[in-house]
Amino acid sequence: MSLLSESYSPHVRYGVALAVGISCAGTGLSEAITLLEPLTSDVVDFVCQGALIAMAMVMIQTNESYDSRVGAFRHKLEKIILDKHKDTKNKMGTILASGIMDAGSRNITIKLKSNSKHDRLTTI
């Protein structure tokens, strides 16, 4: 996925972002965060939107003590929301990401695996 995240096609980059977000949802996986970070600053607005949503899905139920990048990501979301000159798609992705990060007052997570770490195909 790391090679595809650097693709020339913005549609491929968008697909990579969402695929990583869905497959690593609720894990706080460091490699997924590292892969998604450059995509959150992409020049194409819908790629940035997808990357912000995917990053929120990965970081749900994760706090600053687990990974220091969570605080920086929250600050970035706040900065984009308050910026009046940002693109509408980018802002929408930011607002959705903020909602996902704080879902259920931070009491809800996205879980695609069972307690025994097997894939739950119905949720996937």
C-alpha cells in the first residue's frame, strides 16, 4: 500500500487512504498512521478528505499517551475547521473526522475483528 499511496492518480491515493482506514480501524496502528500522514496534506482535496476520515478511523479510541501524533492530528483538525479559506470537501472531511474521533464521547470504537483476533466478515 505504501507504493500505491505515492501514485500519480489521486483516485488511487484516495482508495489507499480509505482501504487503510477501514482495514486498520480502531487499532491505532503506527504504520497506518505513518502511511496516512502525508495524504492528509495532499494537494487534491478529495484525497485529503479521505485521508482525514481514514486517520480518524485508525485513531479512534487512541489518546496522546499511546501515540503522540494523536494530539497533533486533533490540533490539525481544529485548525482546518477554523480556517475560512479551506476547500469545502476538505472541511467536510475534517468535520467528519472530528466526529469519528469523538464518537459517543470517546466511548465508541470501530471493531472489525472478534475478541479472538479473527476477521468478522459481516462487519468488513
